[in-house]
Amino acid sequence: PSLNIFNLEIKINTETEILVTNVIGEQVHFESIQSFGKYNTQIDLSDFSKGIYNITIKNSDMISIHKLILQ
């Protein structure tokens, strides 16, 4: 859970996309990453309503979906 900002650290070995959607599937954040190695980013959801969001991390090797809880 977070109040506004989520910190994300991932290791990237291929082009990767980060997508955050709300519970009805609307996109609220998107990043396309071209760099390789350790990647750090902050996802700022302070302009959005409290609730549950889904974060999808996708590349040619895998798709990983997690929940973000905005308090």
C-alpha cells in the first residue's frame, strides 16, 4: 500500500513495458523501457482515486501482473 508514489525496481534484459490500470481497465500509467540492467522508477498515482490498481510488467519473455493499493 502507498499514499501516492510506488517505487519499482526491476532487472531488465529485453525491451519492457510497464502498464498501470484501474479496476475497470482504464490505463493510468505507461512506460516503455529500452535500457537494460537494473531499472528504478517511481509511479505517481497522486492524481487518481484511492483504490486497487493493477500493474502489468511485460516483455518478450514474460507477463507479470501485480496489485497496487492506493490509500
